[in-house]
Amino acid sequence: MAAADGGGTCWPSFADLVAAVPQPIPEMVLPPRAPKMVDGEIYFQFSKEEIERSAESFRYSVVLKFLKQRPSLDVVCAFIHSYWGLSALPVVSSMLRPRNIFVRMLNEADFSKALSRDVCEIHVSFYLVFHWSPEFNEDAEPSRVPVWLSLPGLPPNYYREAFLKILMAPIGTFILWDNPTRCATRTDGARLCVEVDATKALLNHFWIGVPGLPASRKQEVIYETLPAYCATCKMQGHNTRTCIVGKPGKTGQVWRGKKENPEAVKAIP
């Protein structure tokens, strides 16, 4: 920030203004191709590599799906800037469905913070958060869910991102670890956030070293929340057995399960 006059009033510098203005997404070169036709329908086809390259600018993006009416974009932007602790201003925009908001972060650290927040609410408007990908469908929630878990008794020499990413591979995708784990100020076990597939059985333990040998360690995994996903209505928060969609005498509304009291949920240290 640069001072505009001798009275100490500060105005944004040119660099600040440029940084705050959303920049055009990078262009990519594609070879020309003619449309194809099948059964009277015109279609275009792109390779997997082309789609992956097109999504590179959005690799650190999430979708916030509010469970009820969402706040305005201005309110959401102000809340994110004030409370998410991001290192750079994200691009926040509306989507086709009125309750959805697209948030594009500029780096992996900010993306991890957004995806792993314990309390998912903005001014008491609760939301679900999803990792965006080119396959994202606004009418079907992804089955991948961010979950906080702990590894009780894990020796502190494993409290490193390189080790934790390897150890979490059979469970899901490592997102981040909390500050006491990152700084090794709590050595009774590690606590970390992992993106898991709610349609698959959760791993409750693994071994470090060959199973059964004296020098090997059987490591317990404790999940703070158990993810649920319904394959019937493609929604998170309940399973197929408890889903009310299509059952006689039901309203057709989707039940998401009991919400946690936000006052009782601990924020990320």
C-alpha cells in the first residue's frame, strides 16, 4: 500500500490493483478438427490429455453447495477474505444452480485450506464443499468427501508431508495436517485431513513394516466423521438404506442427516 498524501491516507498501489483484478485464463493450442455425426447428432471429441490441460487453470477450485438459500456473492467474498486465511484473493463466481458457488484458488495451500475447513458455514448458512473437476455435475454430488482423521501413537518422525502422503494413499488423497502435527507440538498422534471415496469401505488400520514382525508397527486409523453417500439420489449425508427418494408416502426430499452444532466443532488450529 502506498501513501497518497502527507496526511497518511493509504491508497492501493498499482501492483495491488493489478493483483486484485481477475486475469484471463491462459490460452492453449488445439489442432483443428471437424465435427462428427452419429445417429443424426453432431458431436466433437477431445482427447483425455487435451481435457486435462484445459482443466489445469482450475486445478485448485472448489464448489460450495449451500443446503438452503445461499448468501450473496458479496457476502461470500467478504467472509472468505476475512476468515479463510488465504494467501491470495480467490475468484468467486456463481454457477447454474442458484445454491452453488465456484471458488478458484491460485495455489495448492489455499485450496487445501478451503477443502479441509471443519466448520462449513457462512453466517449460519451451511454448505458442502466439493473438489471441482471437468466431470463435476451440479445435479449429482461427488462421492469424494474431505474427512479429518487421527493416527494415534504415530511416531513424530513420520509427521512429515512426504510420509503422510504415502501412508494415506490406501485411504484417499492427503489434503493437509493440522498445526500441532506439522510443528510436532503434540506427539500423541497425528491429525490430518484426507479426501476419501464415501462409496468404498474405510481402512481402519495399516502396517508400517512387514506385518507381524517385532520391528513393525500396526497403526490404527480413527475417523472423526464417517462419510455417507447415497448411490440412489447421488447425495452426501445419508446412504441408500435411509434414502427416502422414490419410497411410497415420502415427499421426495433428500435427508442429509443430523447437522453438527457449529459451536461444538473445533476450527482448524
